Amino acid sequence: MQFFKTLATLVTCMSFALAYVAQDLHVSFPSNKGKTSVMIGKVGPELGVDEATPTLVTVNNPNEVIQINFAVDSSDKPFQNTLLVGLPSSNLEMVFEPEIKDNGKLSMYKYKIDLATLDAALLQEAFKILEPVKATLILASSTAEAKDNLFREILQLDLDFDVAPSDSSLVDRFAIKPEIHHVFHPEPKRVAKTIAVIFVAIIIVTILSLLVTWLNSCAAAFDNIPAGANALYFLGFIATIVGFEVIFARYYLGTSIFETLFSSLYLGAPGLLASTKFLRSFGQTI
């Protein structure tokens, strides 16, 4: 029984060691030497979850510089190191990147928040809705499990100073925009299927009438069918005529103009060659 308790404790410690933890996290005020630093301590994915609110710091100077320092194990540094400062409820946040210095087994992280550089829209909205500005720390990597990544609100800034009024449209400019919906052009309209079938029927009747007329007038006789190499050209000539009729019939029935053009190109090149050869030889026998 004691063995299983020890094993469970060991597994818990190993899983905790794999999580990203900010050690000795503290807040200092380098622009105000008389202001005492605030110690927050160790912050991790599972640490301090039950706390009611993050540390609240009152700021009286609009030019205050707030510095957040902590250490991370150098052997398992996160890929993403980001501090979000703003109002998440209003979708107004600014991103701050840290200064990182390796110090043996620990890497020292330092974030500097200069209130004078915060966007006017963010400050104006904070005074409008009477909410403190929140600082959220993100330590994460794509290779780590979701439960091991750190995404925690660590600090709240109560701005106790006047803010010059600014254009309220700035808030709307930085807010979430409506979703973009792509509108695609509809398919080109084609003739009604009934009309297309009528045209196809007219084409077929015309072809049959032409063949019957040729046979009755002896313009086409089976004893005049070419032989040898000319027979191949003759078949190519007939196939070209029939092929183009099929292409145009399919076009009337709904085939797109692009497919019709490609089909005509593929049939036209060899058809032109075969038809020219046949008509030259046929003209000499007339």
C-alpha cells in the first residue's frame, strides 16, 4: 500500500515538473523608487486556481512603468512567452514580449509595461466601464499538453488618474469586426432544357435529311468510297463532322463554353489535317 502511495506521489511530481511554472513572480516599479514591490510567488497551471482575484495594484501616475519578473526552468523553456495587457471583456488587449536572460538552471524573464505607451482606446474604455486593466501571462508550447500550458491572469491595474478624452471611434476600430462572408458569382444562366432539346432534334433531322438527299441525288455512292490511305482520311473527315455535331449538341444541352472550346481545339487540329488530305484527293477524282 505504501508503495502505491509513493508511486502516485512520484507520478504527480513528474507531471507537475513538466508543466510551465513561473517561479518567484514579483512586480516592481522602477519609475517610482518609493513604491514597494509586490511578491506574487509561484504561478503555474494548477497553482492558485482557487484564488478569488489576481493581485490588484493601484497606479496613480499615468507615466508609471511596471516591471514583472519571474524565473523559468532553463531545461524546459516555453516557445510562447507573452503578456497580454488590456480588457479581455472588451476585446482590447496589447501584447508585450519579455527580455530573457539565462542564469544557469533558470532563465530570468522580465516584462516592462509603460503606461504611457498603452493605447488611448484601451485607457478610455477602462475608465468608461470602470474595470481594472488585466495582465494575463501565457507560457506555452505546441508540443506540450494543454494542461501543462500556463494561461493565467496574474495582475490587475487599478488606474487612479485622469485620462484625456479621445476619439471614441478608436474603441470600435480595435474591437472584433463582423465575420467576412465570401460571395461567389452564381453559375451562368443557360437556355431552358426544352429549347435545347428542340435545337438538337433540328440538328439531327437536318443531318439525316442531308444524307438522304445525297443518296437520292447520287451525290454520294458507295462505289465511290475511297480505298487505301485515302480511306483513313475519309474516315477522319466523317469523324470530324460527326464530332463537331456532338460537341455542339452537348453545348446546347448544358456543357460549359470552356469545355466546348477545349473539345473543339482537340478535335479541330487532327480533323483539319485529315479533312484537307481527303478533300485534295477527292477533288482530283471528280
